[in-house]
Amino acid sequence: MATQLAPSIDKEALRAKYAEERDKRLREDGSAQYVRLEEEFTDLATDPYIRQEERDPLTDHVTFAFIGGGFAGLIVGARLKEAGIGDVRIIEKGGDFGGTWYWNRYPGAQCDTASLIYMPLLEETGHKPSEKYAHAPEIRDHCSRIGEKFDLYEKALFHTQVTDLEWDASRKVWIVRTNRGDEFTAKYVGMGTGPLHVAKLPGLPGLETFKGKAFHTSRWDYEYTGGSPEGDFMENLTDKRVAIIGTGATSVQCVPHLAKAAKELLVFQRTPSSVDERNNAPIEDDWFAEIAEEGWQKKWQENFVANLTPGFPSEDLVKDGWTDLGGRVRAGMRNIPPERWTPETVLEAFEEADFQKMEEIRQRAQAIVDDPDTGENLKAWYRQLCKRPCFHDEYLQAFNEASTRLIDTDGKGVERVTENGVFANGEEYEVDCIIYASGFEVSTDYVARAGFDLTGRDGVKLSEYWANGMRTKHGMHVNGFPNAFIVQPAQAANFIANVPHNIVDHANTITAIVSHAEGEGRDAVEVTKDAEDSWVELIQSGTGGNIGNTECTPGYYNNEGKGWEDTDRFNMGYPHGPLAFFSYIDQWRKSGEFEGLEFS
């Protein structure tokens, strides 16, 4: 991809345009504009993919219980098994492993970070992704592959949700209670519920009144639409008028399939996504054999981070839309004498590169879409990292289908749902089916999103301990909650561009700690209060990769434009950036001293 900066543009005018478009989306209710799928529409929230099997409640004991059967549970489980800790149980609310990839079976679903760095444990399982950006069925199959290779199915509990975790100090175990009547114990617990598992709906008046078919993209009804997650044509929609509400990453992927199938497709848009080219292609066997030397995936993951970090890496292995922006920033830095390199000049170079990149993306929309007005309305007026960047080679083209129409609402969004359809721009659009591409909860309270609380030492609950903000060491250990590990990016690398990299790193740390504790015959491991306080102070000393300030268009990156509260300032990453964190924590593990932790 090109890395040469185009001629300078009118930055002041562009900033003003960005602010104008942002202001259209500002709302007093912020994230409260959404409602939970599970709470509002239980019939729509059930698992349409695998039937729940009846079983007796469990009252046994395991060495390690992990909550969440997505990448976090699978990778931690695999690493523990590799280390000889075989007694691992994963508890998952879905019917199989996969997490996000269990639920997201909408047509066209695929990863938007390169498969070679996104799909975990490729070396360990011997799997070669079929294409640069694998589709969901392959990723879901890979989750099962990990589960089978490391015998994680043996003790797994599916269609099961943890309702309570309580530390029993007398026995040095966690009591795990679930919605299936289980009450078993575990020496260690891990939590990896992730930010993308609680589906949300727009809180629109009249949601419950619609008389047609309605579903969320994470509960896709193939019985109604026809087709399959593998991309088969949705033959049942050829006589249907379909509305899809939302134009984020999910919609970008499924709209092309709906456009080909539906008699009429109406795409309701508040804010357009930035949609750059994806250039997906098969991964050739011969090429893969050349790069797949021992340690290749770790090398590629670290190279990806380096190419998104200020500096000058020797090469770009991944070569995608993410690293293109980093390359443009570095090209701008090369035009600045080294003696003038300051945080201010780096930010200036970043802004210049971003302005140029986004102008190219806007021009791409205008060039691809036949209708000039539609092409204009598909232009994204914000900086690329204000919202999750999208990459696709068929989304913009879908608006050239005669069946497909963009209903742009100029930032206002849909007004309400009626018995017969969708009301927007002062007009009712009658449809047979409404598909909600409204995503998942991200910025809600951790405990509320997880669906359970932890009761630690002396009866203190995690919700109480975190009432004024999250407090951890390495984003993983919490004082007062022995033998408990949290897998999530904040207060650690916080590398949002490729979340699995964070998870693999956490899994390595957890395995090193548990292996040490077991090898030394220890009952418990816990971070000290001083170590936790020092780490939180360090996290707050810099920006730490926090994204989505209030100058950005509203979205989940910036709490729907309201900005972050005082407690949210704790949800940042390592102040020196993700590359520095990965280097630091690797040395911390290898030292064998586990500084800041107490083993008893």
C-alpha cells in the first residue's frame, strides 16, 4: 500500500467539518440509548444454533475454572494443559466454544485483522488459514480444533452461565455457582467474558410492536432467510423487503449478501463507517511453508504491533490497512529532522497521515458508488481511529444493486419502529423483516456485563472494590481476590487493533504464575496492595493508548460522545504503549520473581 503523503489539505476546514458531523450524533442519553437483547426480547435472545441439553448439577472440584469459552478460555486452557495442569474446566453460555464467533454467524462474517495474527495457536494446532481474512465458519472450526487438541471439551460446561463466585478462605478455593444449579469448587478461577457477548438493541419506541420478522445479527435466523453461515444464497428473501439498522462492522460484512438476495434492502444509517479496501486473497501453501518457521506467529504479531507504534520497524509483514496508516505516519516523520522529533510533531505527523488516508477512503466511496448522492452520504467525516476501521471489497458496491437503498438519517438515526416497519426522516418504510446490526455492550460496567460478581476476602465484592474505578496489576490481578485472574486488555497492553495478542500474552502470564504456585506447593497467590497501587498510578501517568476522545464522532470508543467519566480513566493501557508492555511483561515472567505477587 502507498505510504507517500499527498499534497497538504485545508486542515482547519476539515476539522470544522468533522466537528459539524460529530455534533449531529450527540445525545444526552449516551450509552443508555441502547437496551439489552436478553432483557427486552428473551425470545430473540435464545440460542438458535445448538439445543440445550439437560444435565445434573455438578458439585465436584477442579484445579482451574475459566469463565468464557471464547479465545480467552481456549488459550488459557491450552497453555495450562501444555504446562501439565490438566484439570481445567471452561464454563460457557453458548452451546460450544467460540465466544463472539459462536454467536456471530451472519452471512459474510470474517475477521478484519489478518488471520495469521488474529487466529490464535496456529503453530500449536498446525492450521494454515485458508485466506488472509478468514470467514467465521473457519474461525469457529478453529475454536473447536483448539478445544479438541487440548482436551478442553472433557470438563467443559456449555449453555451455562456463572451467577456467583465466592472465595472460601478456610479451604482456599473458589465456590462457583451457575444458573444450572451447579455449586462446585476451583482452586483458581479465570474470567474472560470479553467485551462482545452481551448483544444490544437500539432503544427505539415501538420495538415490540413490529408484526414482521425481527432478529439481531448475532442470532441470525437462517430458517427465515434461507442460506447458511457458509455464504449460501438466502433464497427465502427474494420476495422480502428487508431493513437493516446499523452501518458498523457487522453491517459492512452482511449487507453485500442481503443486497444480492432481498427483493428490497433498506440500509438505515446514522453515521457511515470508513470502508477501505480489504484485498482478501487465499493463502498459498508454498508461500505459507516459507514463512512458517518456528515462532513465526509470535514474530508476525510483534511485527504488527511495531508497525502501529511510533518508530521505524525494518519491515511490514502483514501489509494491511492497519499498518498502512502506521507507514504513512513514519513517512511523515522522515520529513522532520530528528532534532525536531517531539510528542507534538509526532501528533502532527499522525494527523496529517490520517487526514490524507481518510480523504482517500472518502474518494473511494464516491468513485465506487454509481449514485452521486449515495456516494456522498457514505463518506466518513472523522479520523480513522474514531470508530472501528472497516475494510471490505463488496460493501460499497452493494449500493449499486437495484434492490438496495441507503436511508441516510443525517446523524439522527431511526425515530421509531411501527407495526409495519421503520420510521425515519419523517417517513414510514414498510418492510417484512428488520435486522438489528447494533452490536454489543462495550462500555458498560464490568460486573454487570459479566453477569456475576466476585466475593473476595473478608466478604468484599469486586463491584464494591471497583466502585471508584478498576484497580489491578497488569490488568489481571486484584488485591483481596486470591487465585483469580482477569483476561482483558485494560491496564495492560490495551492493544485494540488485535485483541487476541493481548489474550495470548495474558495466558502466558497466568500459566507461568500457576505453574510456579503448583510447583512450590502453594495454596494461594495474590497481588499486594502496594504493588496494585503503584501499577494503577503508573497507568494513570500517561495516555496509554486510550482511544476515542470527545472530538470524535460518537460511538463505543468514546462513550457515545459523552467522554469518559472519572472512573474510566483507569481503563487505559501501559503508558509507554503496547509494544513496550509486551516486552516488559515478558521479562517480568522470565525473571521468575513475580514481583508484586505474594505466594502463601
